[in-house]
Amino acid sequence: MKKIKITKRTGLISMIVIAALGLGACSAHHGHPRNMDPAKIMKRITRKLDLNTEQQNKFQEVLDIASDFKQNMSSKHDEFATTLKKNLVQPTINVSELNTHFDALGADLSNFRKTMLTQYAEFHASLNDEQRLKLSSFFEKMEKHKRH
């Protein structure tokens, strides 16, 4: 019986440490130069792919969804951080409260994924073959740059 309690405590402590590290990692990327604003992204993609007005409108919808999600996640992150800090000083952790926050984050991420994929598919369908190749090449270059 005692071994089970130690395992549960160890698991809970591990979750708290992982959450704290996650919070630290998120703050480490805050203001990173790769976080370009949507107007710069729009300008860059429009120039690289030579988008027409209809394509620009479809891509703007994708950017708007991503921007809204980023703002929503930022506020949820702050709420979770406050709850976690409050729980860390208590003699016992309110697991239910923390799970509620994680469940909300999971639901938001799921909704974002569905909406984003639908909008992006519409934008992608509006591209011609040459633009798709350019976009693929652009993402490959971004991935190489990110790894170095």
C-alpha cells in the first residue's frame, strides 16, 4: 500500500515538474524572431508565391485563425500558470482543478486543428502546381534553418 502512494506522489511530482518546465520553455520562446506578425507573413508568402487577391484572402483566413488561437492560448497559459503556482504552495495539489485546465487546453487545440486544417485545405486547393512546389520548397528551407 505504501509503495502505491509513493508511486502516485512520484507521478504527481513528475507532472508538476514537467508542467513547470513547459512553462519555462514557453517563456524562453517569447519574443523569438521567428514569431513574425501576420502582416509580415502575408507579405512574404504573397511575394514568394505570387498570390492573387482570392488566394491572399484565403491565406488571410488561415493567418487570422492562427492569430486568434495564439492569443487564446496565451491567456489560457497565464490562467494555468496562476493555478499551478497557487497549487504549488498548498499542502495538497488540487488535481481536479489542474485536469480541468488541461482538458480545456485539449479541447481548444482540437477545435483549432479542425478549423485550421479546413481553412488551409481551401487555401491549398486555390494554389496552382507551381505555387505548391514553391510553398513546399519554402517550408523545406524553413525546416533546415530551424534545425541549425
